[in-house]
Amino acid sequence: MSVFTARARRVPTSSPRSLRRTLALTFAVALLSAVAPMAVLTTAQPAAALGNGLALTPQMGFNDWNAYGCNVSESLIKSTAQAMHTNGMQSAGYGYVNIDDCWMTHSRDSGGHLVPDPAKFPDGIKGTADYVHSLGLKLGIYEDAGTATCAGYPGSLGHETTDAQSFASWGVDYLKYDNCSNSGVDAQARYTAMRDALAATGRPILYSLCNWGQDNVWTWGAGVGNSWRTTGDINASYSSMLSIFHSNVGLASYAGPGHWNDPDMLEVGNGSLTTTESRTEFSLWSEMAAPLIVGTNVASASATTLATLTNTRVIAVDQDSLGKQGTMVSSSGGLDVLAKPLANGDVSVALFNETGSTATISTTAAAVGKTGASGYTLTDLWSGATSSTSGAISASVPAHGTVMYRVAGGTTGGGGTGTAGELHAVGAGKCLDVPNSTTVAGTQVEIWSCGGGANQVWTRSASHQLTVYSGGSQMCLDANDNQTAAGTKVVIWGCNGQANQQWLLNPDGTVTGVQSGLCLDVTGASTANGALADLWPCNGQTNQQWSLT
């Protein structure tokens, strides 16, 4: 299907983002039919990490799109920068003030240069940048890796060098690079072309890839940009935030200093999100070492919104110099435990209640990677209260809420080093099996009498994959076609790092899909050889109990 059709389904028609996609559709047909054939960019070879010295911790700042859509202007950017300078955001770490789409005219000048809209930016982008810089902040700009931006303004495909030089001459410090009207040109090639053009300017410009989580960008993004979007657009609803969390949480192995998974901008303070849900988004994004890019009306933000955005204890987790993205320790029935090791030896723990009712969520110091102490200190990162525990970590968590602790004491390490063996279906007394030892991608797995063959030996990796076979034949256990519905087939597929190939082996014996939260299930509770495996809501039955030995 077309890029535009796929994107349009991701956001409600009432959001500013849907306006952007609608505008993109309107302009795309005319632009793509009018563009003459251009030189084909060769697919970039895998590169070493970008190494531009930027984003050694996840970037923090503001972007105007979520709150203002196309209504960007010099006065808006300046007033936002001034507000950030005085309301505590700048001192809390927010450094970038980013302009999104619609800042330019619809035509380049006679020399092929982008032209800032003189009505919106009477002092040009350089004048705006100079003002932002005078406050000790940095300026970001938006462009697109296609022939047109998502709102129909000139894109940079084929103009990378000229546009990068313009950005540098204006004093731009950050580029968000979108993916509309891309003419079907290979994504890695398009994004690499701008990477090289930015590097050639000699100006440090943080490079944020916005290709919507397509093309397994996390597998090559570190060599191209400082961050990459792992999903489609977020909107200001709990359901959107939850879906994006599930897609991003399993990609921890790809993130690190200078290169981050980006689950899109913060909606804190926007739309239908409650205070509890806003805190949850901020908690989870920080636990996942995500860029913290604020998308609300900063100048008019409420005291509650600002208190969420400037919680320095939570921000310290996001900005921790070790640069580890938190991972899921356990997930059952919508009750999630995440752990993130920190540079000083502490561990940040997030207890997230996905459900609609208050629930107690519990884990242990050992489960989150802490050992070697008779007691540990817990600091509640939202209240600031401290307590002691011999190992139990537990809290009553409101619906859609998150409790965050910083766990100090003992030593940190272990966990996720990989275990191999047969995956026993407890209820049937049989093993998870690849039928007939096939290596055909898409084959649904089953249970069969245990025999120790290679088609029954599963290896749990540090990145939460369950792999079968080895070498060039290695395959991953996979939720078919990224589906998250009850009854989704569980198949083998080539390993690609996506969240539908991430699995949690939980203390209660369940195996849950990180993306769906559903349990690995023997269909119909059958105990017969050949009974198929699927995903099903966790129900505590023995056909959802497994043991890797």
C-alpha cells in the first residue's frame, strides 16, 4: 500500500497530524507526477555509529506541531523560548526549541534555496536562531526526505547539500527529517544523503530521523542519525501512548549514547490525557531513554503540567550517562515491571498499570538486577519519599498509572544473559516444536513430544528474543504480521528486532509478547501432538504455562 494510506490510518482525523497527512496526500500526486526522473541514490552500506558528539544523552526540547500544527511563526518560537528560559524547563535540561512543518514558502528561490515564509518569520530563520541562542537555547528546523514535506512544502530529496548549507548558515542546531513524498527511494539512502550533507557543513547539527518506524530503522539508524522514530505518530490519548509504548519497549538493544529509539513527542498536557496518564508517559519515556520533546503550549502550561515536565528525579533517569534503555522484567495481565540500570549502580524501576482499575504491582530487587545486600533503599521518583526493603518492591498503582523507584544498595548485574533449552508446555507435558524441522518463514509452531531435536531447542537472548536453529538458519519466535489480537498465530520468522519478536519469560510461568501483552497459548488447551500455538489473553490456565529447561 502507499506510504500515505498507511500513515493516515494511524491518527484520528481530528488531530493536527491528520491535517498534515491530508495535505501531504493533496500535494503528493501532483508533485510526484511532475518530478523528472532523478539520479538514483545507491543504498548506503552499514555504517559505524554516527559519532558527531551529539545526543550523548537523549535530546530534550520543544516542538510546535502537536499543539499548533501549521500555525508556526517567529513570534511563537520566540515566546516559547522565553517561557522555557523562565519557567524552569531550561534549567531542568530542555535545550532545543524546534520548528516543525509549514515554516517556508511553497517555492524555492531562483538559486534553488529554501525560503522562510516572510510573513511568519520576518527576521528569517537566522534571526529567530539568534534570539533563541541569546537565551542559551538551541534552534531546530524541520524538513523532509522526499520531494515535499507532509504539509506540501518543498522537500529536500535531491537538494540535500543546498539545504544542509542553508541550515548551517542560519545557525540551526537540530534537524527533524520526515518521510512524506519519498518517491519510493530507499529510506536508508535518503537519510544517509542528508547525514553526509550535514556533516559536510562542519556545523554540529543533531539529526533526528522521522521515518515512522518503517524499514526496521533501528537496525541501521545508529550509523545515520542521533535518533529514529520507532513508530507512527502519537496523539494525545492513552490508547495511542500505550500502543507506542508496546512497540518501542522491546528495542532496547539498539539504543545508546548518541543513538536513541524515539517513540515520538510527549503529549503531556494535551488532549484527553489525565494527570496520571501524563505522568505515565513521562515515566515510561524516561525509563526507555527516549528523547523528551515537549509538544504542548509551553507559555500557557499549567503548574501541574510543568511539575510533570520538570521532575528532575525522573529526568535524571532519562539522562543517565550509562545510556541504557530500560527493559521489561515482567508483564502479566497488563501489569508491567521495567528496569533500567544507572551509571552509579542504582536501578530505576517503573511499575506500570495498563488496566482500568487500581492494582498492586510487585517485583524483587533480584528480579531487577540487584544482589549482594541485606537491604535496599527505595526512592519514589514522583513523591521523593524514601523507604527501605529487604528485597520486595511493590506499590498500589492507579489505573493507567506508573510508580517509579530508584533502587540503591548492593550490586547491579545479571539478567538477560541468554538461556537455551526445550520450552516445555506444562499442561500438555510436551515441547514447543517447529513442524518437520522446517525453516520456512511463517510456519506456525506447535507442541510435540519432546525429543531434543534442534527444532525444539529455543534460546532466550539478552534482547528478549526466542530463537531456534543457529547460524544462517536461525529464526525467531514471532507474532504473525505484528498482530496483537487474541488468536494471532505464533510463527517462526527471520529475526528483525521488532517488538513482535520480543518475549518475556515471567516468574508465574507465562510467556508474554512484549508488543501485545498476550500469553503464548496452546490452542484449545489441547494436549495432542500437533496442537498449534497462538496468542491469547492471560488466564492462568496450564495451557499458558511454560518452562525453559
